Amino acid sequence: MTDERYDVLVVGGGPAGLAAATAAADHGLRVALVEERVTLGGQVYKQPGPGIVVRDPAAMGREYAEGRSLIDAAEASTATILTNTQVVAIERDTAVLVESDPTRPAAAQPARIVCFARIVLAPGAHDRPVAFPGWTLPGVLTAGGLQTLIKAQRVLPGRRITFAGAGPLALAFPAQLLGYGANVTSVLEAGPPPRPGDVLRIAGAAPGNRHLLQDAIRYRTTLLRRRVPLRYRRIVVRAEGDGRVEQVTHAAVDRDWRIVPGTEQTEPTDVLGVGYGFVPSVELLRLAGCETDFDEDLGGYVVRRDDWLRTTRPTVFAAGDGTGVEGSQVAVAEGRIAGIGAALDLGALDAATARRLAAPSRRQRDRRRAMTRALRRMHDVGPGIFDLATPDTVVCRCESVTAQRLSETIDGTRDINVVKALTRAGMGPCQGRTCQRQVASMIAARHEQPLGSIALATPRMPVRPVAIGALADEHVGGKTLFVRQDDDADVPAGELTDEW
Amino acid sequence: MSGEDRLLPQWLRYEDTSGPLPARTDTLVIGGGIAGTSLAYYLAKGGVDVTMVDRGELNREASGTNAGSFHIQLAIHQLPAAGSPAGDVERLLQEARQNLAAYEVWNALDTELDIPLGVHLTGGWMVAETEQQLQVLHEKRELEQQAGIVTEVVTGAELRKRAPFLAPDLAGASYCPQEGHANPLIAAPAYALRAHEHGATIRTHVDVQEIEQRGDRAGGRFLVRTSAGEILADRIVNCAGAWAADQARLVGLKLPVRREGLHVNVTERRGRLMDPMVQHIGRRLTLKQSSDDTFIIGGGWPTPAAPPPRRYPTAWESAAGNTAVAVRVIPALADVRVVRTWSGVIVFTDDLSPVVGESQLVPGYHACVASTGFTLSPMLARRLAEQMLDRDGAEPFPPDHHLDRAAARTGS
């Protein structure tokens, strides 16, 4: 069916994917690295867009340098690098690739099927979507969206920026914005202020993580020095404006992030940045049939893996934030482990060598993980975050489905697929990436079930929209396609169809 | 959001479908798709004590995963393998009349249930790429005329004028003004809601596992063991669609049905391009622009199987092949993006005739199962309910609908 074959196909050009591709290629394997954006680096190491030349790398900061060295290593390796390319489907040992150069017509970039012996999925994470009144107004941006504007396009989207969020980014990101010349008028952190105990815990967990501690202190100091009001235990309640955000209202919250009555305050702003942490982008993993567990601390639905980061599908590895949000350091370590694991599976390494090669990365991961756990108290996501939508708040923005319509439907079922069918929530171009967790939390609340017990909707390809001109293929079909596939390896014999 | 959506009712509450099973019922309906919910509705409305169960949620299989089209013209899968309808006139005539009767039920259903079901009469084109296919269109038109279906064959400049969205180099197309669609996501839930209001007991997540036949003993002819306990019933109606054969086996019957996964593609919304449905007489294609302005592209492309509760996966090959036919027929689709695919498990009977009525081998055991069941089930269920209610003038089903036909043929 296809001549394009790789020993290891790595999906995602962020820290985990870069490290995995480099590690696998180091052992003589035929490797391809697929990245949907025009440049490598992923979200954290996002590179300036085409046409922007970096003349003074030193001025770009440590993060840029770290990203650059990972990218340089991957580019220097034997791995084939396919940017501007999306993986839109995975079926057994094949993946469907679509090039996405917007300057050429779709029909000139036909989808192609490539075979792999092992695939490493490193899809990364996206901003945790939070639906509150006004969240769809122009001028309300996710942290990731703001970051893309700034890192890739060098654009500040407004004069006055209010930033609301939780977790390490809630401090780091506004501090970065200040560095780019933004006027950050206030910063709201949903979590508690740091206590001396936290600093000690972090310090205890931090040998080797010292720079992270330094970063945290530096961010806080930057905000203080620039007199940016930094307020803990407050979240955004609503955003308002005529055609775009003009003011935001925030309020104090308790331990569960539930609003304390009578504490609302309103302030004018041009831009509201929202960053309540990240959730793993599990679409491709779920489509590949990998089983998931639920861990709110890691971002919710996370894929289950073994020591070598194999998922429950033996040919599918998973690494980085897409498997649980733990940051770029863990992602790099995991990418290496997965790359070495794939090399082990394919016989390019013996078990002892693989173990030895992976040991430093395992240590690095464990060290960073200890730090994450120590910080957990500050990062827990409160369930109140899902209670902000009012009845007329649009929850599914692709299909304009309101919270009220969803509530009425959820009265009748616990099954998110049924809610989707009756309301169209999750049927649009994003396939529920944005609204599905909110819908799941509504189901959990109405039926008094733990959020983790609410199964997500059936995963369906394509994980990104594909133009018919690129998808269509006159040459498929023929005789074999229409013969019933009784040899489906995934299904126990006898379960397939009746004997008729 | 469409205007219709705003008028939708409050659906059944979870508490309405999750209570305990009654100890006994007159009629137990197995399956909560369009057949089961409509039968429960017609029986409950007629005063029957009816309990309807589904092993999962309502409307999750073929009834809710088909594209909602009403197929009135004879289609490729109905025609004999040779492609020409000449050899099979009687059966095709009967199917054509049946389609028409089914559509009449649909047309009155919004009013009957007082819920907007998105029933739209849009008309439908069936295109031919080759002269040979055009000949088939002419032949099938004669048959359709005999059955009372209005179709006309259109070619050349007139076709380009009336259907400018079609590729200009097609050999021709037949048009049937009686074709259309309804919203498959709402029809069965609407029936279930009204059935409940007429007193039917609706229970989801009840899997029927064993059926003990008790003859004429008091209490009920059947003792049914389910995942939610036992229930006694005098009559059973198997409305399990693609899984009807598995259910029938519980009473020792062999139903001539099998299941197949079918792939469907959905695009992003686009400006209004077309209202009629478009099918192909020689290749697998059913295409329409929904009332949400998305294009729904299917027509019988296969998907692999998976055992429940897993959903059948979709198949890239089917997506690629299906959309290739679509863009060949409607070139403007080339830059429209597919955002989603789904797979529906469809029932096929051995000879495409429905399996409906009461078994002679197991008295009290009924079935109501049909290929293209979305179009046919409301009509079949209504007729079956009339028979079960002993209504005067209830018309018996023709012999080839009989559910013992597979057993009769194998001599068992």
C-alpha cells in the first residue's frame, strides 16, 4: 500500500519528540519526526516564525538556548524531519500524514499513508479550557495563544493585560510578558500564596532543580519590582465588553476554588490571559487505542504506560506532556527513554545497554517529578473552576451549545456520547478538545460521580480537519475493501459478525 | 444552533430510565433504537402494558448513527448484482411501495409526536457517470413509476441548470422529489419520550441474557433474565437491530440477519450549496448538506468490526474512497474539510426484506428488524403494533417478511 516506511515514527516536534527522534536515530534506526507547525520546538521552545531572524541568540534567554540545542541535535541526526505535516489518523501499523502548507491547494498535498514498526506519540498539552461568562469574547486569550503571538509573531495583543491562572505559569508567564514590554495590570493566582514550608519542600526535592527554584523566585521578584498587583486565591468570574473584552470581574475563592460571596471586583482591561494549567492532548493516543487513566494532578485523562513508556498498544510509545503534564524537563527525559525503548524493541540495542543508556534520563525524570509533587499543593485544580458557566454561557464554541442546553440533556444521561448526539457539543472542528472536559464535569456533578469515571466521547479520525481534496483517493477500494474483514486482529474471533 | 433545536423538549430524565425493572409486563421490547422506541410508543398509546429495555443508552447504534436519509428511489444495494433491475421486478416493486408507505408515516410524525424531527422533503438526485449507468436509471424509472414513485431522468444542459453543483461531465441523473431526511439523533429519543408519557416503562443499561420459555403457565410465557434482574412477559418483540440474531438465539430462533459497519464522513459547515440528497447508481455514495450546513458523506463504505461496548472504528481507506466519489460528483467539495468521521453498525437481512411479525415456532415471540431501518421502522412498528393490538383491518405482513423464514429454509 505504501513505500514509505520507518522503524520509528515520532509525532510531535516539542521537547519529548525531539529527544525521542534523536535517541532512536542514534542507534541506526530509520526515524522520521513529524511536526504540524512550520518550526520545531513545540509550545515551550517555540521558535520565531518564518521571516524572523535571530541575530543575537544570547539575548533570547535560557529557554531559547535549551530549545535550540534540542532542535540542533535532532537536525544533526539521521532522522528525517517533516514539518508542516500533521498525523491525522493511526490505524494499526500505519499513520496518515497530511502536509499543511497553507500556500498550496489541498489537492496538491494529498494525504499519504506511512508504515511504522514503532511510533512515539509526543503530542504535548494544551491550555485547560475553562468556560466562564464572556470567555468567547475577542481579547480573551489562553496563555498558549498569548505565548504563540509573542514567541512566534512578536506581537503584543493589547495595552493592558490582566492575567488569571494557576500553577507555575501563573507567575512565570506574566513575568515573561513584562520582559517583552507588556503592561500587565494585574495577576490573579487561583492557588494559595507560597508558605515557608513549600519553599523548604521544594528545596528538599530540588537537588538538580535549583534553576527552577531560582526561576520561581525571579518571576515573583520581577512582578514585585514592577509593582504588578499579584493576588492569590482569586479567579476570573466573567469578562464583559461590547464586541471585545473591556472589563473583567474576579472574586476570592476557597480551597476548592468556589467563589466567596461578596468578594467580586471589576477592573478595566484590553486583554485577559487565562492559564489554569494544561491538559494532555490525548486525541491521537486515544485514536490509536491506548487506554487512559485519570489523574487530575497530571491534567486529567492520562495514558497508561510501562517502564519503557510503551502504552497498552505494544507498538505505541508515549512521552512528554501529552501523557501527563510535568513540564519540559520531564518531557526531554521521557523522550530519550522512549527513543531508547523503541531501539530496544527493534533489536538495535540489548537490554543491558538500553538500561544503562536510559538510566540518566530516568534519574532526571524522577528528580523533576519529586519537585512537581512538592509543588502539588499549589497546583491542585479546584472543582469550582467548572462551575463558572451561567445558563447562557456557550460551552461548546464550535457548535454554540449553551450550558443550559447541556444541563437539560445531562439530566437524562451519564453518557457523553449521548450528550454529544443530542446537543452537537463536540461535533465541530475541534472535536471536543475544548468543551469535552467541561461537559464531563457537568455530568459528574449532576450524577454525583467522580470526574475520572466519566468516559470521553469515542475518538474519531481525523484528529485535525482535512480537506477533501487531500483526503480523496480514487485508487482505494477495489475488491478487497468490500470483503468483510474477518481477520481483524483486534477483535477476538467470533465477536466479529454473525456467520451469515 | 438551528431554530428547530430551540423547540426541542426536555428529554427523559435519567431517573425515568434507571429505576428497577417491573416484575412482569405484557410486552417486553428489546432494543432502544428507532424500531424499539416507536413500537413501545404505538403499543403504549394503544393501552398495552409495555416495557422497553436497551443494553446501553437509547439510539446509540444504527438508528442514531445512520445519516437520516429517506431512500425512496431504488438504490445500488437493492439492485441485482448485474446492475439491471429487470431480473427482480416483483421484489423491487414491493420495496419501492414500502419505501413510499414509510415516508408517509414520517411525513406526519412531527405532528404525531409534537416534536420537530427535522423532517425535510428535499428531493434527491441519483447520478450516472457512464452511458451504461444511465441506461439503468431509465430502467429503474419504469419500475418506480409502476410503484407510484415519481422520478425523472435528466441529462445535458437541463441537468446542469437544475443541479449546477454536479460535475458537468456526468452522463445524467434521475430526480425524485419525494426523497428527504430527518434528524436521526432525535427521532428515537422523541418516540421514547412520548412512549414514557403514554405509560411505557423505559429502562436503559439492561442486557437481556437468557430467556426461559414457560409455555402457557400463568404469569407470562417468558421468564427473561437480564443484567438488572428478571422480568416475566407474555410477549417479546426483538428490536435489537444489528444484534437481533444474537437475541433470537436465546429462544432458539435463527434470524436471517447480519451486521456491517459503515463509514460516514462529516465536513465543516459551508455556505448553502445544495438542498437535495445526491446518490450514485454505480458507486457507493450518499451525500447531503445537512440543515446545519455540514456535508454528510456516506453510502456504504465498510469499517472493521469491534465487540460492544467498543464502537466500530472508522477506516481511512473508506474515508479516502468515499470522498473520492463525492468530489468526482461534486467538484466544489475539494477544499471543504472533513472534521469528523463515524461508524454505524447497520443490520442487513438476507434478502433485504424486513423481518417482522410473530414467530410460528415460538408463539409470543415477535421481531421488528429491517435493513434501511431508519426509513422503514416507524411504518413497520406501527403496523406490527396494530396487529398486536388486534385492530380490525390490521394488514398482515407479506410472507417474505416472516421471521421463521431462515428456519424454514434450513428445515429445522
